[in-house]
Amino acid sequence: MPKEKIKYHSPKLESILMVENAIKKYSSQYTIYQLWKKIPKKMMYQTYKIILEYLEESSKIIIDKDNIVIWIYDKKNISKILSLGVKLR
């Protein structure tokens, strides 16, 4: 089978981290579009949307019915759960 062509470029790690940091800083305050305007460096809106899809699929963010972006990933709680002896696959 032929490989499926990617119709877009993959975001760089630097871009993903920049969006993550903006979401952490402004969590629950802005809509998707408003948050995009708050990102320190300019990026294409399509790239931004791809990053949001990735973060949502990896359970780091949720987007509510009003398009407000909310950071839900909590590394401290995950570390606490793992320290209790929970085994992962």
C-alpha cells in the first residue's frame, strides 16, 4: 500500500511548547482565536489548530462549548498516582 501523504507540515517542538505555555498561562480565560492572538510569536492559524488537536487528543487540554481553552494536564497528580504503585502498561 502506498503511504498516505501528509497534507500539512508537522509543527516544531518549539511551537508546541510555546502554545502549551500560553494555554497554561491563560487557561480558562480566552477562546481559541483570542488565545492564538496571545501567543508570543506569530504562527499560522492552521498550525495552531493542529497543535490544539494534538493537545486535546493527548488529554492535556479541553475546549468547552464556548470554545474556551482549558489546561487539564497535571504532572504532579500523575507523579503522585505513580508513587502509590499504580502500574502502567
